[in-house]
Amino acid sequence: MTSVLQGLTFGDLWRVMAPELVLTAAGFLLMLLDAVLPARVKRLGLSSGIAAVSLVAAGALAAARFGESGSLGQGSYVLDEYAVVFKILFAGITLLIVLLSADYHRHVELPKGEYTYLLLFGTVGAMVMASSLDLITLFVGLELLSVSSYILAGLRRSSKSAEGAMKYLVIGAIASACILFGMSYVYGLTGTTNLGEAGFILAQIWDAYRGIILIGLVLMLAGFSVKIAAVPFHMWAPDAYEGAPTPITAFLAAASKAAGFAMLVRVFLYAFSLHFPEWGGLWIAIAALTMVVGNLLAIVQRNAKRMLAYSSVGQAGYLLVPFADLTRAYHGGNVFQSMSAMYFYLAAYALMSIGAFAVLTVVTRHADSEDIDAFAGLYRREPRLAAAMGVFLLGMAGMPVTSGFVGKFLIALGAINTGYYWLAALIFLTSVMAFAYYFGILRRMFFQEPYGGGEPWKMSPAVAVVVFLSLAGTIGLGVAPGLVMHGLSGLHWFGQ
């Protein structure tokens, strides 16, 4: 270890970790400024500006690494195109959240300094999770994202925020303990924390230590399922989503979920891939339960944030289907096809959910309510806002000419190609269920009269930018998905 550290230069770090270094530096700069600047200066939006610039720079630095490869710590931390595309996604998501937060801060009293640098540190944690090929660095990234998220979820001074953050913290801590316990089994059997080396050794000793390996696998699977809010490990999500500041709810729905799936792929494809068929039933059961339960529970919700929380649970089920596909036909082509479909839908869902939460910030601010009845007559108050929300909801339901339809179609096609016809049918049926509760909001927006006189509601420039970018991405990926899928299909995902 000493020789590895002695041979490490800043140039090596910059080549592999440039986005993480930029965001970490910006986060510590914001911590310093928050400590020394007077309150009247901090109110000028300096923290949001610094965060936005650093996120643009991080995304650009990540994009500049396409086609390159590298590693640190004897392959423990890698630069490959899989890490690059996820880092671009994380930077883009957080940039939209920062823009949305700039408007949110003007109407809700929150500690801006802590809020902004915790967002950056959480994004760094997500990026570390995407690049880690070592159990230790992976866990460090996971905890950096998790701890930042726990604090952000509890920043609102309300009983709901405190309750949601406490549930998130307790259940998240238990999940982290399960993950760490499962990792200890892998390390104990293999003597290494490197996922590539551990996978090679586990394949050789699988028959001799099958029971112990499966215990470690199930422990990690349970912990990861909590992080992505998969059934039956989803119960923290509705309370945390409802209590958190609305931009942070969007961050949890988009960035945290994407990071969880990035981590799942790294761990299970590297360490356990050769025995997919033996434990594939776990993925299939969790994917099916998550799709059904998430959408069923969303139907009965009256609070818009809780409804979107259960919708997010259902979305996790769709994203788990590609893993189930690999249990039936595992080879290189299927892996890359599944990765492309999963990443496409992650990006599509991130845009749709952030856009929906952006509209929700305007509605809840003017109506002073998160009830779905607050959307009544929105088309008459602000037609552009209602039209955008309609597109986001139809996209999440999987309606044509949206990115949600294309993403679900690609995932269902993968299920059909591997013989899971019933799983593809379940995607269609649960999408119909989703339309049932989304239609409740659509009906209120377009066919009901507004409460309270129907005075117009205006968007701030920051919200308008977020809604426009989300809307452009949702429609653009739905109309011309081939541009993105062609690029994804040409990637050397894991440097191969």
C-alpha cells in the first residue's frame, strides 16, 4: 500500500477523479464562505452560483474522459465509460436541483450554505459509487451520499421533516449495516476487497461455500434494496419524500436512485455474475413486487409528494427488470443491452421527476397545500405549467412520444428477448395502473375550476429554466431516442 501511495501523483488523481475533485473543492469553499461571509452577502445567491459553475465544470470534465481508461489503487477506483456516463448524469441532475433550489430558498427559510455544499458532497458520493471497484471505496461513497441525504431531508423545521429524516436515518443505517455485514462475508471468503479479484475467487469456491456466499449476497441485496426503495424495503420513502424540501425530494428520487443502481451493477456483475441463474429469482420477485406494490399504493394517496414517492418505488421495479433479464441469458451483448436500457430510463425518469417536482414547488407555494386538489384549475392559472406537468405525468405513465414510453419499451423488449414474457406484460399492466392515479391530477388540472378565484400563478425564471430543460429532455428522448441509444450502444461500458 505504501508503494502505491508513493507512486501516486496529482496528475493521476486528476485524470481519474477530476469531477470529484472539482466538486469537493467547491464544497469546502462553500463551507469556508458560509463561516466567514455576513448573512446579507450570502443572501445574494453566491452559493448557488458557485455550485452551478462547479457542476457544469464537473460534467464537462467527465465528458472529456470519453474513450479513456485508468485506475487508482491497483484497480480499486476506475475510469471507464460506465463511470463517465453516470458522472455526467449525476452532475446534470444536481445542476437542475441547484437551479430549482435557488427559487425555493426565496420562499422557504433554509440554511443555504449547508444545503448547497451537502448537495455537492452527496453528488461526490454518487460519483465515487459509480467508479468504485473496491468494497471499501464503494462503502465510503455510499455513506457520503447517505449522510448528506439524511441531513438534507431534515432541514425543514417541521414535524413531518423531522419524522421523515429520522425514519430515513434509522432504516438507512440498518441498510448500511447489512451491506457492510454482507461485504465482510465476501472479504472473509476471498481475502480481498477488490470486486474483480473477489468475483474470480468466489467462482472457484462457490460450490464449497454456497451457503455462506448466499448469506452475504442476500444481506447486500437487502441493503441495496433499501437505498433504491425497492419493495419490501421501501417504507422509509413516502415519509422522507413528504418531509424533505421539495428540491431534495427530487434529488432523492433521481440522483440517489441512479447512484443505487450504479452500485448494484458494479457489485453484482463483478462479484456474482457467473451464478446469475442461481439467484435470479430474487431479482425477479423484487422487480415484480416493486412494480405492483409501488403503483397500487400510489393510487390511494392524496398528498402529491407521497404519490410521487410511491410512483418512484414503482419506477425502481422497472429498472430492476434488466437485472432479471440477465438471469436467463448472460453474455456480453445482453449485459450491454441491459445497461443501455437501464441508463436510458434512469436519465428519462430523472428528467420527468425533477420537472414534476419543479411544477409542484409552484403549486404548493401558491396553494399552501401538497394535496392533489391543489392542482385544480392549473390550466386556467398557468397553461404552460399545466401542459408541462401533463407531459411529465404521461411520460412516467409510459405514454407514447415521451421518453418514459421509450424507456419502458426498451426494458420490456429486453424481457421479451430473454423469455420473460410475463414480466413484460406486468410492465404494461402496472403502467396502466400508474395512468389511473396520474389521471387524477390531469383531470384536476384541465377539467376542474380553480379554487379561490383563479388568479394567475407565475413561475420564477429559475423554475421556468428547470421545467423547460426537463420538458425538452422528456420530449426529445421520446421523439429521437435513437440518437442517445446509438451512443450508448457504442460504449465500451467497462473498458472492454
